[in-house]
Amino acid sequence: MKAKTFDKKFDDNRSLAGELDLSKARRPNQEQKRVNVDFPVWMIESLDREAKHLGVTRQSIIKVWLAERLEKAASTK
């Protein structure tokens, strides 16, 4: 399909799902890599309390807080 046809379908709010091969789709800079981090018990307990309070998992709160901190550090440079 040519880009012009694709754009026309998109502009007309028509479904493009059948036109895309999502089997190899990747989100840039969103690939995951497993890491292991050791935390003191008091920190794990604090993380768990905060995660429970927010209704999220420990892993989620760690990711969000690290992302916020990294974004803040990047914006001050």
C-alpha cells in the first residue's frame, strides 16, 4: 500500500489493523532488560507500603520513581 492510501484511510478513521504487520513492531527505547538490585529490608518495606497505598506493584513504583528522577536529571542538564 502506498503512503498516500495509508494516510487517506487514517484520515477517514478507517481501521488500519489489517494493513500492519505488528509481529516485529518495537517501541523505541522501550526494550526491556532484566536487572537485579539489592535493597535493604527497610527500603523494601517502605516501597511495599507506598505501592500498597497507591494500588500498584513494587516493581511499578520503582520504575515510575526512577523514570521521574532520570527525567528530572535530564532536564537540569
